[in-house]
Amino acid sequence: MAIVLHHTIVPTADRHAAATFFAELMGLTVGAPTGPFVPVRVNGDLTLDFDDRGRVEPGHYAFLVDDTTFDAILHRLAGWPDVAYGAGIEHGWNRDINRLGGGRGVYVCAPDRHSYEIFTAAP
């Protein structure tokens, strides 16, 4: 069996708000709370468990997606003027995309300061 990341805990100040933001960004569904976690199933192998019991240290989470999913994410971002996103660290939150690795990519700054990187080709 290959090594597969099954779940990870995402520390946040408000588990419900953070899970909802991520789910809406990615076109996913927020699951029912499980103990102290609010889960969002990313795919058949991975769930992000949002947890607001501890200190929040902003993290970086990168997702390889297909072109249709990327376009849908960009469409949602265009309708969210208060959400910072951009082509990459060297460009700031310029509301643009990058073309790294032969595909398209974007970095999104979540309200809890986590960085979600979404790209269509692995660099």
C-alpha cells in the first residue's frame, strides 16, 4: 500500500467559520462535527479537521486540481472582494494567477491567515 495522508488537523480560531470558508472555496461540503472537529472531506482519502481548541499558527495547504475545479475556484474568488489571493509570495495578493509548472496556480489567504495553494500542474 502506498502512503496516503488520511486527515490533518487545521488549527483555527473558529472551527465552523474556517471549515465553511474552505468548503465554499473548494466547492466541498462541511461535515457534521465529530468531537472537537468540524471536518471537510477533500476526497476519498483526505479530510481536513478544523479545530479551535489551541493556538493558531498559519499553515500552508497545497491542492492539485483539474482545470474545471480551478476555474470554479477562480469564479468564487472573483465574487469575494474581501478575500486576498494572488499569483504568489513575490507578487503579493495581486488577485492574479501564476503559470508555474506548465499549469495555473493561485494562493488564497484564508481569514484565519492559512494559505491555500491551488494549482493545475505539479511544479
